[in-house]
Amino acid sequence: MITEADVRYVARLARLRLEPDELTRMTVELAKILGHIDKIGELDIADVQPMAHVLDVVNVSRADVARASLSRDDALRSAPAVTDGAFRVPRMSQR
Amino acid sequence: MSGLDPLRLTAVEAKRLLVEGETSATELTKTYLDQIAAHEGDVHAFIQLCGEEAARYAARIDQEATAVRGALAGLPTAIKDNMVTEGVVTTAGSRILQNYTPVYTATAVRKLFDQHIVMLGRTNLDEFAMGSSTENSAFQVTRNPWDLATVPGGSSGGTAAAVAAGEALWGLGSDTGGSIRQPASLCGIVGMKPTYGAVSRYGLIAFASSLDQIGPLTRSVADCALLLRHIAGYDECDSTSVRLPFEVEVPTADRLDGLRFGVPVEYLAEGVEPGVRARFEETLRLIEELGGRCQEMHLSHTEYALAAYYIIAPAEASANLARFDGVRYGYRAAGAEDLLEMYERTRGEGFGPEVKRRIMIGTYALSSGYYEAYYGQAQKVRRLVKEDFGAAFQDFDLIVSPTSPTVAFKVGSRTQDPLAMYQSDACTIPVNLAGLPAVSIPCGLSDGLPVGFQIIGRAFSENLVLRAAHAVEGAVGFDTAPTFRDSSAGVGSIGPGGLCAQDAREAVDA
């Protein structure tokens, strides 16, 4: 059974802040959903190959030819903060 | 008055009227803009309307000689708001993308622009296409034109409601577990998920990449074929797109002689409403009258498909949605002390409850110690589901089922119970797991609400699926004009009408 501590740990992995009431609700909801999902554990299918792709296809590569891509200005256009032609973010760690 | 009836006009007919000069792109576009003005205040299908731009573009088309017009010139179209379009805000129904203006255009949309369609606006959806009712949109709840107290289905509920309400001639949706077919079913229109790889996913804001496909939502099967024909095809920008070995044909068949239809008993298990079952069985009898043969059969891993889907789809979603981190585009939480806090608060504030649930399920299923038990096992089940279909197609040409176990349900009735909401897609999810093409067509009413009939084919058998659907459609003779009734009228559960959501994003912070 998934615990509130598990949920807090997974939320950290997912880089998702959950408020205290969300954490409580999420624990209840995830327990219910996982209870349903756990059903697939019933199947004894150790010898079945996991499926990687639905169609019989092979990898494709485009021709190795240089061509124009998004300009720097376009790439930065939607950014919340920009500095010196680069994405600006808060510092990596606290002092 | 133009005499054009937006509740019944098909794209094939509109195209003929345009080509023969019996109507103009301007008149056609105005017909839909007028219908939007009349009904959008009740239906709320669009997140953003492009009325002025649409009218201007239609006028430009009218000035051009017929010879230089594209094959779909002047046809008014609704686009689900998860297909990026250069210079047009694209939200995916999420607060995190509320002000995102893309710098490129999705291939499927560009192909329609190249044929000179008129984009009427951007339609509502469950946030990041995660949901079955369109109630998970960050901006508004879309209503079903057949009963404004009910949902249009989802996640492509905005496009489905717009087409059903005559607010668009047709439109695009995307389908990861039923998100085109289920809303088509609930809104009484036609919706198709093509074979995985048939339509480029480039520029479709990714939910679950191994399951997502763009497809048409239309008023008729012939329209569905016409739209699919113009969005399908290989695209080197999508490494999973394939070269179709055929061109999509606009179907004309009205017989089903010699075709063998499999009816999976697992899809008619508990949960299928009596009214849905009755319309479904009547449609099977129509198929027999048209020369087809229907026989019960088994898809034995069906009961595990839903569970496998709710591991695979969230797992892929948790990876795909990692890109929304407040760095390159979209919302960023203000005032964070450091990078980690910025990530966590941006995502905590930017995503809604269902998206958070799926990210959490996916992250959990992929986390160390659980990967094999969940994701690994689910990928094995996925193979078994696909093999079930493969075996069935040895004996049958097509497989048929109800699209949704129920007709449209009341707004709010399933929002507190995620598992009940997930059951809405029990008959559509296995098709995505197996990558197959499937269409939903209306097959009658139950309690005044539309029932959908699903036809599933082998990979790349779109032409056969559409041919059969066209024949069944003719025999059913469904009238696509909805009633716009409101079964809750007088109960007061709907807010005041009369607002035309020119831009529903503004309502969010109000």
C-alpha cells in the first residue's frame, strides 16, 4: 500500500510540489488507482517479450546534411527569462 | 439567409458548392461564425476564436481563381488546442501553456493550411489530452450540444462539440486511448483514430508518444476520409511516421457483402448500458441486411488492457511532461530561491489535478524497484492485447463494438472518481495499445443522446474501415442535428449564458 511518504518521494522525483492537502488526497487516489493497476500482476507471463513498438518498423535516419534550424531568437522567444542570448534560471543551489 | 444548414451540411457537399460557385468561402465561414455567436455561450467549445482572421482569410480565398485554390479551400475547420501553430497561442488546455505562442506549426495542421482551410479557432480539451470529459481543461467546461447538462466526452470534446453544434464544418482531434472516438460517440458525429504512424505527430504536444494519433472529427464518413486523406503521410520530422502504401479513398460503398465482422464478447460485459446495447445490436442486424456476417468472438486479454494502459500512458506522460519546467517556454513560478524550487513550484502551480495524478502514477511505475512489476509487465500485456487482435483478424475482416459503454454523462458526475472516468474508454483503449485504425459512427439515440458504433480494422486498412462505416452510416440514417436541450434547466446547475468566450483564457485568473 502506497504511503504518504512514498507519495512525497515520488513527487520529488517528478519535480512536482504538492501542497499538504494535495498530498493527502493524492495518497488516497493513487492507492485506489494502483489497486486497479495491480491486476496485471495476476498474469503469469514471464516468458512473454515486452513490446517495444506496435508496428514492424525499422529505424530511420534522415540524410546527414546540415540545414537551417530554429534561430536563437526564435528559440528564446517564449522563454520566461532571457539573459545574454541564453535562458536565465535561478541559481542551482542555495547559499 | 444563406440557406446553408450548419447542423447538416457535410464537407463533401460544402466543397462541391464552393467549386460550383453556389456559395463562397466568405458565406460559408459566416454561416459557422453566426452559429458560434448563437451557441458558443452555451457550448464553450473553443478556447480561442479566430473569427476576424477566418473571415479575412475566406475573403482572400474568394478573390483567388479556382485553379490556384487548394483541395480544401474555404472549408471552416476547428483545431484541437494541442497542435502547435506558429504565431497562434497553443495551450493544450493547461495553465502552464496559457500564454505559449509556438514558433512552428504541426505537420497535420500545416498540411491543412497548405490546402487553404479556414481555421475558425482552437478547441477545448482535457489538459494535455488527459481525460474523457473535457472537464480537466484549465479554462472551461465544454457542454454537449445534445444535452447541455452533459459532457461532450474527451479529450477532444471541444472539436466534437463544435462540429456537433454546427460551430465548425469539421475538425482535428487527437486520440491516445479514445480521445477522438469517445467524444465523437457522445456528440453524435464521426471520429477516426488512424493506424499508428499514418499521421505525423510532429507538433502534437505529446501525451503518450507510442499511443497518440491525430485524426478527423466530422459529420459524415466521407468527410472523415476526405480530411484523413489530407493529413496522412510520411513526415521526416516524426521518426514513427510511415509511408502509407495507399491513398485514402472517399468511400461510396453501400453494401457489406462477404465481410466478416467479429463481435468481442468482452466489450459487451458489465457496464454497457441497456440503451447502448440495444442500438448496437440493431446495427449488427443492419450489417447482416447489407450482406455482412456478424459473429461473437473473444479478445481474451481485454480485462487487462485498461490496467496496462494506465501504466504505459502515464509512464510516457511523466517523461514527456518533464519538458515543462519553466525554463524555455510556458509558465514560471515567481520568486523561487533556487532552481529546484522553481521547477517544483512551476509544475505544482502550472498543472491541474489529473495531470499531476498521471505524472505521479507514471513516475512511480518507472521508479527503481517498481519498473519490472509495472512498466515491464504492462509492455508484455500490450503484446498479448496486440496478438489477440492479430489472431482475430485471421478469422474476421473487421471488429465492431460500442464506442463507449454509456451515452454522455452529467457534468461533474465522474470528476471525483478517476477510476470511473477511466472506464469510459474500456472499448477504445485496446485499439491504441495495438496501434490499429478505428472509427466511431453514430448508430442512434438512447434517452435522446447519441450512441457510437466502433469499427476496428487491421493496421493500414483505413480504406476498408471507412468503406464499411460508410455502408453502415447509410443504413442507420442518423440525423446529426442536436437538440441543444438542457436537462438541468430550472435546476440552476448551469451558470448564466450569453457569454461568448472570445478568449476563455482570460476567465481563468478572474
